[in-house]
Amino acid sequence: METLAFKFDWPIYNLKNIRDSLSFSSYLHLTSERFSSSEFPTFGWELHLTLGCGDAIWLCQIGPDNTNTLVNTKYKIYAKQFPTLKLIAKSTYKFEKQNKMGYSTISLDSLTKNDSLIFHCEVEFDCYNLTLDLQKTYRKMLENETLTDFVIKVGIR
């Protein structure tokens, strides 16, 4: 098992123009670029932001099998307010739906500076290589002679 950690910044510029272009009852869904590891390309994350009828942000995990399952990913979502970071959401150490982790309503007016906003996200997750894990487990069982439910025959019959 290997633990990987990522940090990702998502800047949004001209926020006032974007918000002014929305009509009273409409909303806009913005999505960051996907960020991931070259070691585990089947995993990735995106930040999502809705503007309009209640502003909200959340983290979406893409993979490994793209089903909306429950995951226990460690994450923190911040708004950068130089020189500090304002925490918006963090993992609860409970299982969450992978497509809306840390869903939080936010006040853009209090987070925006100079008509721009920068979100910062930190993610940690554990990678399992099932083949290697099974090989290690079976090797230990063989070395410790804990194979009680089957017999291994060595040699030619």
C-alpha cells in the first residue's frame, strides 16, 4: 500500500463578470481541470463550483471504476486569501459519495479578492496494488506454514 498526496490550485478570474451574466433564476456549473498522478492514472479529482441560486463547492473523485460509490478520501478545500488559507471543507473520516465530497455552500463575496478567487485543494489517498498485496500475503502464508486448508504438491507425478 502506498499513500499519495496532491496539492492543486484552481484560479477563477473575472468573477464579477461571470456572476453578472447570470439571470435571477439561473445557475452556472464550473469544473476545474482534472488533477491526478501519473503513477495511478485511473484516479483523478475535480473541483466543482456552482454559481447562482446558492453558491457551492465540492470535490469529485473520478475512478477507479467511475461508479458513484462511497469513499474515504482525505481532503481539504481552501480559498486562498493571501497570505492565508481559509478552510472551506475537509474530510470527515466517514464514507462519502465520491461525486460530491465536502459539498459546502459558500459566500463568494467574503472569499473574492480583486475580482478573482483561488481555490486550493489537498488530497491524500491510499493506493492498493491487489496483485502485489496478494503475492506478499501468499508468500507470508507459505513462509509461516499457515496453509491449513489445502495441500501443495511439489514435484512431478
